[in-house]
Amino acid sequence: FLLGAVRTLVRDREPLARQLAETGRLEVYPSRANFLLCRVLRGSAPRWNQELRRRGIFVRYFETPRLEDHLRISVGRPQDHQTLLAALKEIEGTWLAQAG
């Protein structure tokens, strides 16, 4: 069971990293773990964290000087990844509409 879970994680991690980077919102650091560390390129990490939480999506945010502009995103199921990507797009769209 455990080896199967690891294979699934490894298989799904790179596509998620690529999709997150393609949004242009996040810089994704290389990872060999069960999460991706991402630097927020547009907006602020605390605000992204707050908006994702409001939508029931929980990522890690660290209030430490070297990580204050980063989010840690766990690698989950493909459907969870799609939910996250859709939420990122929706949040930014909402912000753009409010600014305009």
C-alpha cells in the first residue's frame, strides 16, 4: 500500500508543479517531498492563504522572514489539484474585478 501511495505521489507531483508554474502566479521550487514550496509572484502569500481558506482549501503559510512570501502546497489527488487551480484563477479574477 505504502509503495503504491509513493508511486502515485511521485507521478502526480510534477504535473501539479508544472500547472502551478504555468499560472504565472507562483514560482515552484523543485521538490522530492509530498509538498511543493511556492513563492508568490502576484499578490501576497497571506492574502492568497486567506482566500484559499475561505474556499476550504488549506495550504501552509509561514510568517517567518525567509518564507513570508511563500506557500507550501501538499500534493494530493488530481481532483484536489484541479480544485486548487480553479480557485487560484477565481481569486485573481475577483481581485481584478474589484480593482477595475
